[in-house]
Amino acid sequence: MMDPTAYEDFRAAIFASMWRDLAPLEEEIEEHESIPREKIWPALREMGAFGLLIPTEYGGHGLSIAQYLPIIAEFAKVHGGIRALVHVHNSMGHAFWELADERQRDAVLPGVADGARSVAFGLTEPDSGTGLDTATTAVADGDDYVINGRKWLITNSDFASHFMVFARTGSTLSVVTVERDAPGLRIEELPETMGCKGGQHGLLTFTDVRVPQTNRLGAEGSGAEGMERALEISRVLVAASSLGTAEYALDLSVRFAQQRVTFGKPIASRQAVQRYLAEMATDVHALRLLLDDAAAKWDAGRRIPQEASICKLFGLEAVGRVTDRALLVHGGIGYTRRHPIERLYRDARLNWLEEGTPTIQQLVIARELLKGAARHSEDMELTNP
């Protein structure tokens, strides 16, 4: 955790850099559906965006989750594609730090902190479900694993140096690090996305990719646990992205409602518009408080599967409602690229899919709720024989 006084100065500086150096690139990114690395990378490196969640001993800033949330939320306001890039780079760097041993950390994380390396999450597959339904295999052969299978929608696949690949090792799931230049690994582009333009979410094909077993993160068979831990905190960070998009949509809507005049009065004086703004503000405030609660628990060393999925589920629903109402406040002009609302509306929809769909979040919440009820029932039986 960064010293609070130093953090306030750091946050102010990185916010200023975002709006000065990155925001002017929005039109170029949207027009060409590509992030200009020659412009973006120096700015991200200068502001320290690559090492936000990387511990200081590996060259990062070592921010707590509570300190990181406002920063990733601000990135979501500036541009969704840049936000997705920074989010995955930091959250997967953080996940690698949690799952790796000291030797593995020393080999990878210093480069992650300055953007020379990047870790991507190799989980989703085109031919199977996500997680325990994984079809990709890692078969032991001497001191190596031989990996076969396919992964897709892998964010940052266009530049990631390392992929945390979830694969079947016999009847269990394990996590194995595969370097970008491994023989037998093919990386292909997928079509452009609806929103969060500029990033690449590619298709990885593994054909007899051989890596040493020392590339495994954690014990063999611990992949399911590693997956849940990585997704748990990343869901909170996606919800923070929803918060940033919703905050900006609300701010723009308040400003527009005060400036847009019909029948001689600003539309902000209309009761229907006031209702929209009030509902938007309620969603924003509620999401902010949910995130504060989850971050405080995680930073205190607690596991938060239920809280994380609640944040993710409420966040995607809230940002959906807020951007819907923002479009209504702006009217027809908001459907054009003249106003940022059009981009925010599209950017928000990626939050439905990142780190699990709404139904996945509902399953996790219900599972944790029922586990808690079962433990309570057992405790009651013990205290009331």
C-alpha cells in the first residue's frame, strides 16, 4: 500500500496525465479501431500505469485495491479500450504475483511493472465452457508439459509476453505459463469489438507446445482455486470500470440537461429528466459503496467471492441503466459521435461479459449464500444439541 500522502499526489498526477496525454487520442482510436502503441506506451509508462498493482520489490507502485479502484475507474472515463488494456495488464500481473513462486516472480514481474512484459489470462475457449469444462490439455512428458488446445477472446493477446494457460492435467485443472514465442503457439486476431475499441482479444492455438513443468503456477491440480482467486478480485476491478463509465455518463448528463433548452427552459427543469438523473445518481452511489466494502475486505486479507460477484453483477446492471438514461437525457444527438455518450454506451456493454456473465455471478452469490447458511445450521446444531 502506498503512503496516503504520496498516493494523493500520485493519483492527481496520473489523472492529469490521462486527460492530457490519452483523452485526445479517443477519436483516432475509434476511427481506426486500433490503439497506437507508439503514442500510448510512452504515456502509460511515464505515468506508471503498468505497475499499479505490482509490489514495490518488483518495481511497481504496490497500490492497495482501495487505492487502485479510483484509477481504473478514471481510465474507463477516458477510453474503454485503454481501460481494458490497463485493467488486464494489472489484474493479471497481480494474479501472477499471487500464484507464482519467488523464482517465477523474479523472472517476470520486473518487466511487467514497466510494460516491457505483460501477462494475459488464457481461460476462455471456443469449443468448451469456461473453467472446469476446459478442453485444453497439458500432458506430462518427462520434465515438460505438452499443451494442445485453443483459447479465445484473450485480451492483450497482441502484445502479451506470457499467457497463464488453464489446462487439464489428467483429471484436474492446472495453470501453466506459456511464453509468447513458444514453438507451436499461434496467435490470431479476432474481429473488432462493439465497444472498448482498439484492444485485441485474440485466438490462441496450442499445437504440441512444450514447456517445462517448472512453468506451472502452484501445485498440479490447483488450477480451479487459482482461477477463482484471480477472477474474484478482477470482478471487483471490472465493477470499478462500470463505476467510472457510469460516473462520467451522469456528469455529462447533468451538464447537458442544464445547457439544453426547450420551450424556453433547460430540460433540467423537467420532472422526467430530474427523475432520470436521480435514478442514475442512486445507482452510482450504491455501486461506489459496494466497491468500498469489497476493497476494504480484500485489503484486510479476506476472501470475497460473494462480495466480488455482487459488485460485478450490480455494476453491470447499474452501468446499463445509467447509460440507458444518459442516452435518453441527450436524446437523438447522444446517438451520434458528436457526444461521448455514444462511446460510453458501447464501452459499458463489455462489462456484461468480463470475468463471467450475469448468470455466473448469480451462481457464485447463491453458492456462497447457501454455504454460509449451511455453516450457520451446523453451528446451531452444535450449540443446541
